[in-house]
Amino acid sequence: WGTLLTLCTFLATKTDGFAPRTSNTILPHKSQISSPSSKITSPGAKTTTSFKFSTSLNASNKNEINPLVPGSICALVTPFLPNGDIDIPSLRKLLQFHVSAGTNGLCVLGTTGEASLMSLAERQTVLDVVVEEVKGIIPILVGTGGINPTDVKAMTQQAIDSGCDANLVVTPPYIKPPQRGLISHFLSFAEMGLPVVVYNVPGRTGVDLAPESVGQCFAESEYIIGVKEATGDVSRVKAITDVIAKVNQEGGSDSDRSLLLYSGDDSTEAEFVLQGGSGCISVTANVAPKKMAQMMKFALEGNREEAMKINEQLDSIHSNIFVESNPIPAKWALKRMGMIESAYCRPPLVELDEKHYTLIEESLKLGGCL
């Protein structure tokens, strides 16, 4: 009986091979810091729509941080069934598509993932699938931003417990905090122990995070490891890198930290990286992941000619994938490519207007996605 009781207790503690990680098991923050000169995974061959879905990638679920790296991070859509439920098979297919394509990172449950229209329980469903499929294979960045700090804390803790690698925290929308309020907001979540990428998208939030504020966050917490700049202003690269250089200089000779500087604007991301950025968090990468990874690789190497050659091929997608509110066009495009079963978007979003079908299809053809 003693042996049987021990065996039952052991089996009861198993959770499909994954033990949820708590905040006190986060690895030291320095393991998360990556230099923009870090090696980028080879993006592989041309995008094709003949991708085959398998049951599982057998991802590693070890309780370790898989550091974010420079390159192409896809702002992943969340596929839904026509009744609005999460389409788990399509989600798995998308995740495997990105592993096959050489995508350098995944940003899940952001704006493109319709996270603001999902419950905590639904978020957990998505995170469980993502961790099961790609943990230890592709870094997992999860959106945890919102207006109410209590909600942000709950989502951040969920990301920690689920085994995610970093969280993306947006400037709180609508309420327009002053810069000192924004700084306090980001630092409070950095204290939770999960590496933070701060997200500046004034077109959606109504507030612009100043480069000096980014620098102050960076100076005060080594868990602030990156910034997503979605202003479309390429001059921000120099402004932010100058601030970070000053912070390191004031920190003394032992200060050699770097800040991952991601573009959040598809139309300017190639130039952004050529000017010194680290990569992009891209909507275009949903439909053209291999080309986006290739373009970022060339840009990081300083190969303007090759980077811009690919960018020209994707230029129509960069523009037209925003012909209606994100992620409406992206989801229709993925359905047209056969990557998801439905283009359903949760209300108040709707599916793509039929008048845009030809435009998106032609853009996909120009980008080599069809």
C-alpha cells in the first residue's frame, strides 16, 4: 500500500510534463539581455502554402527563460472558429508554420491576437498551447498590457506561471498618464521578475512614451530589456540608442547592457533596423514569415540592397494588411492561404469587407505568399 500511495502521489503531481513556473523561479535577468549583434536563425526558403500540420513539435517545457533575440517577431493572430471559440488546431498549425519558417520570436495575445476581447481563462488556453508547442524553440513574448494595473498584474502573473519568456506592456490607453506615471507603471511590473518589453504606440493609446522615459526605465530596472516603437518615426532609433548609451556611460565601465529595439511599424521596419534597430514585431510576418526573417537578417547585417529587395516584394502587404483594422485583413489573408479555418474576428471587429478581397489577394501574390 505504501508503494501504491507513493506512485499515485507522483502521478497526481504530473501536468503533462510541464510544471507551472512561479515568479520566484525566474532565471536572473541578465540571461534575458541580448545584443543586437546576436546570431540570427537562418530563415530558410521561400514561403509556401503547402505547410503540413503535425500533432506536436515536442517543445521543451523546462522552467527556463528563452531570451528574446534580434530579428523578426510575429505579432500572432488568435484563430477563432465561426462560433467565436478558440480554434486550437489552427493555432497549433500557425505555431508550427513559424518554427518551420525560421521566425525569431512570437508575440502572442497582443492587439493582433485580439487579447482585449478574451477572458483570463481563454488567455490561459492560448498560453498552454503556445508553451506546449514552442517553448524552448522560439522565444515567447506575451502581451499583458491594459488600463487597469490590477489587470496587468494578473495577466503578467499568468504569463510567469505559464512559462512565457517575456511580456509586452503597452502604455495604458485612453487615460494619457504623464511620463512619470508611465515610468512608474513599467517599473512596477518589471519588479514581478519577468523581462519586460515596453510598448509605445501613440496612435492607439493617445500617449507617446519619450525616449528619455525609456532610458529611465532601462536605468532603474535590468528587467526592462526592450522597447517596441510603433510610431513609424525612424529617428527614434538614434534618439533611444543615444539615451541608452548615456545610461551605460553613467553606470561606469561595467555597464554593457543593451536594449532590444523593435519596430512596430511594418512599412518602416527595414529602414528602422538598418538605422540600428534590433528587429521588428510584425503583422506582415503572419503571412510572410520566411521573407520577414530573411529581410531582418540582411538588415541586421547592414546589407541594405538585399534587405530592401525583399522589402519591395512585401511593400504591398505592409500597406494593405492594414486596409481595415488589424487583424481583420491578416486573418482573411491567412484563411485565403489555407493556414486557418475561419477569418472570424470577435465583435466589435468583423470580417474583411468583400470589396478588399482582390486587393489582399493581389498583395499576397506579389509577396510570394500564394
